[in-house]
Amino acid sequence: MNARYRRFGALLGLAVLTLGMVGTPRAATPVLPRDSVYHLQATLTDQAGRARPWASLAGRPRVVSMFYTSCQYVCPLIVDAGKAVERGLTPAQQARIGIVLVSMDPSRDTPAALQSVAKARALPATRWTLASPQPEQVRQIAGVLGIRYRELADGDFNHTSALVLLDARGRVLARTEQVGSTPDPDFLAAVRAAGAP
């Protein structure tokens, strides 16, 4: 009899545990604000070759810009500007802020090309994401970030050199068109505030 009750008790316990798991409410997916850039349906492929939705960047503040890896003039200054902002942050703020460079030249900016720039410029993958969207999504991402670009006959691009600060839910908090190794003080102050605990 004891063995029977033990088996019954074990089955009853398993049933209660299963019902408890089924009845446990899951965390609700956060609703994005109306002005979030993450409403845009797009896919990014990063320097490690991982494809993920544009909206997956939500969850932490981000400094976002657009660039292309074969650019010899303005894009290296955009990277310098991101590094300058990062140097102006405490280690705790650096851990809370992500930096994203989105390619406007996805046909050439393969994961290997993106990884090459990340390695050459010492951009740690824990904080920096270099990624290419689908070709038809480049202009849409540029549009939500307020970045203008035009492809030239030689394959280069004329483009806005801007850094855009997004909050964790994809709202634009600040932007700057000052690039290079000296950060825009107002933009840096906004990034510091966004990275505060």
C-alpha cells in the first residue's frame, strides 16, 4: 500500500507542478511607444553572421549611426566619434549603452567585411554591433534615423554623418552631426544620462 500511495503522491505532485507552470503568467512583451524606431520591420545581419530583427535592439539605450566599410573619409570619423563618446562614459555607463553601426552598402558589407572593421578598430562585440540590413530596408532604416544618403556612380555614398541616441524603447533622445575624436558635449551629456542607473 505504501508503494501505491507513494506513486500516487508522485503523480499528484507532478500534476500540480505542471498545472502551476501552465498557470504562471509570463512577462508581457513591452509595448513600444508610438514614436519608436523599432516599429520598422527589418532584419540585421551582424559581424558574427547572426540575423536578428531590427526591433531586437530594444532593451538598452543605443548610439546608432550608418556607415559603409569601404568608406575612406567620413565613416572612419563616425567610428572615432562613437569611440570618443564611449571614452567619455564610466565603465558602468559603457556596459549599459550599446553602439550600432548599420551599413548602407549591404551588398558589399558581408559579416566578414564588418568583422574586419570591428577587429581593425578594436570595437568590442559586447558593446558594438556592426550590421547590414536587407538591401530594400536600407532606406527605411535611414528614414527613421533621419539619415540621408545617395549612392554615387563609383559605388561610394554621399551621406549624413550623424550619431543618434535611442532610448531602450527606440525613441530618439538626441543626435549630433559632430564626428571625429572630440565628442559633442551636449550629445555626450545625453548619452551619460541615458546610461545612468
